[in-house]
Amino acid sequence: MQSANVLLKKIVRSSVLPFAAQHGMKKDLFPLSRSLSLSLCLKQDNSCNPSEKLDLDAWKKVMKSGLQEEVSETVPERKELSSLAAAREILGMWRLAGRSVPENISEEQLKTFMDCPSKSAQKKYLKYLYLKELYKKNDKRKIEEKKERRLETQEQASKTDETKRNSFMYVWDNSMERAHSWRVAQSMTFGQPLVFDMSYEKEMSVREVANTVRQIVLGEGSNRRSADPFHIHFCNFQDDSLYHKEFIKHYREAWGKLLITVTDQCYTEVFPKDKLIYLTADSPKVMKTFDHDKIYIVGSMVDKSIKTGVSLARAKRLGLETAALPLEKYLLWNSGAKNLTLDQMMHILLTLKDTGDWKKALEFVPKRKYCGFVSKPVHELKKTLSLINTLKLGKRQEEVRKQFAKNYSKKLTQK
């Protein structure tokens, strides 16, 4: 009897106890071992056969099977993570690793991230969302700071007589806003039309469409504040398009109150073809003067990959006249494409409409794109520009000076 108990204890200690400790069931095992020892004693007393031996292997199988069943019952089954949840976990790990990942991402953005064809495209899209979120935070911070400053000024004005001045400024702002709205309303009847071609959605990505709409919103604001605004037309504009969604994000409830004309028709169906001029940087014809009787068309496209000839091909297909801004005639252009943003085009066209002065109009071109305005003959400026480029390439200054001296001596002999 004692030998059987000793054997049972050895089995429990050597095989069963480590397994139970591994699965956290060591406490439940002691009453089980006691019941086993008592059952063994009763069995031996009833049988009164000392020669009968205990089948230890059978006891091990029974014990292990019972423990495994209890472990399987206590440990909950893990649910399989969906693809969206797995993607969110990956983004969380990337964020902890220090990558440019936004803190808040919607399901639509997450699906767009999963549909990206390559890892580089995923990184670029995440960086775009991260910068967009960062800009929103900065804008929110600026708005809060502005509110705080406004509250401070209001508190100071309550102590002094500046309340009258603030009320005057408030009335002035409202009156100016009414004046601007009245001018735009008049331009819808008597103003010169300006067309934005909204048919380039397929040639752009989602980020490029968002940048395009942002530039158009800035241009619309500057047009509304001008003395003689254009009558803006959005042609080839489709409902439920990316353009439409981005405009609603910017304007919200004011989208239906804008004093502009929005149509899904092409501009050739709205205006006569002989009055239309398509402004494109790829046009071989250079614009000399601003014509108040013409209707200018601007392609609503922002293309960072710079696909040349897209707007020019569309204008030729429709049989329209094209024109390009005379940038090389008035500016000493640096290397790079001559594409401008849509708000810059709006500023240039408004200045030309008001003054007709190209120098004033082209001041809205970013100064990083040109060295200065042309004040000498063009061939001389091209030579000086080539010398500047050679200096940038790292040639010796003495060789450059000799070359400049030769060119200068030739000019003197020619004169």
C-alpha cells in the first residue's frame, strides 16, 4: 500500500506537476492526487490481492487528457483578425518605430492604403496623410491662438474705449464682405468669363486632385476680393466626383451659395469657339496682350510628374486657340518647367485685366524660378545665365572670366 502511494507521488511530481504548473493548474491538482491515492487504497482493500499492480502508463494518459481538456476549456479561442485590423496594427507598429504615420486614419483611407500597388506607394500615401494631419493640427493651433489673442484684445477693449473701434471694424468687415459679394454678383451678369476645365480627374491621383481644389479655392478668394472680378465657370464638372467631394470639404454649407457657374457641359457648348483661348505652358504661341473680349480657359490640373502636352492635345482636339504666358520674354528663367499654380494664374490674370502691365503681373511668379526681370537683350542674358550655370557646375573662376572677357570684347568690336 505504501509502495503504491510512493509510486503515485513520484509520477505526479515528475510528469503531471510540471505540465499543470505550465498551464496554471497546479492548485487544482492536489485534491485530485488525494482522491487518486484514496481510490487506490480502497481498491487494494476490496481486492485483497497484493500481487495486483497499478497500470502507471494508463494513469498518465488519463491525467494528461484530463488536463488538456481543462486547458482547452479555460483558454479562450483567439479570434482571427480582419485585414483592416491587421493593417491598423502594422500602422501602429510603424508609428512606434518613428515613421511618418498619421495618428487617426479612417476606413476609407485604410482601404486606399491597402490598395496601393507597392510599398513605396504606401509610404508616400502615409506621408501625405501624416503631413495633412500635421497641417490640420497646425491650423487648429493657429485658430486657437487667434481665439486667445482675440479674447485678450476684447478684455483689454472692455476696460478702455477701444470697444467703439472694434465695433466699427466689425461693421467695416461686414460692409466690405457685402461689397465683394455685390461685385461678384455683378460680374455674373457683366463680367468677363474665366473657365476652369474640370476634366482632368483621370490624369491625377487623389492627392493631386486635393491640391488642385485647394489652389482653386485660393484663386476664387482672390477673385472675390478684386476690384473687377471674373465670372468663374466650372465646366465639365461631374457630381459625385473627386472635385465635388473636395470642394464640399472646403466650402461645406457655402458651396451652394457661391457666386460661380457650375455645369457638366463642355466650354465649347457654352461659348463660341472663336472667343476661347486655352492657356497652356506647352503652346507654341506666346500671349502678347490681355484681350478683354476673349474667354480664357485654365486647365484644373496639378501634375507633379509633369506630363507635358496633355492640355495642348485637348485644345487641339477641340480645335481651340492656345497661348502661353511670355515668361522667357520678361523673366530670366532658371532650369525647370514653366508650370504655375492655379492661384498664381488667377493673380496674374487679374493684374493683367486691371493694369495690362506684364511686369506687375509676373511678380506673382515664385522668385526661386527666375533670376530677375529682363532689362537687356535676350541673347546677352542667355550668355550670362550660361556663365552662372557653369559656376554652379564648379568650373574654375579664371576660365569663366576669360570666356566673359572674350564675349564682352566681341560686343565692343561689333558696336
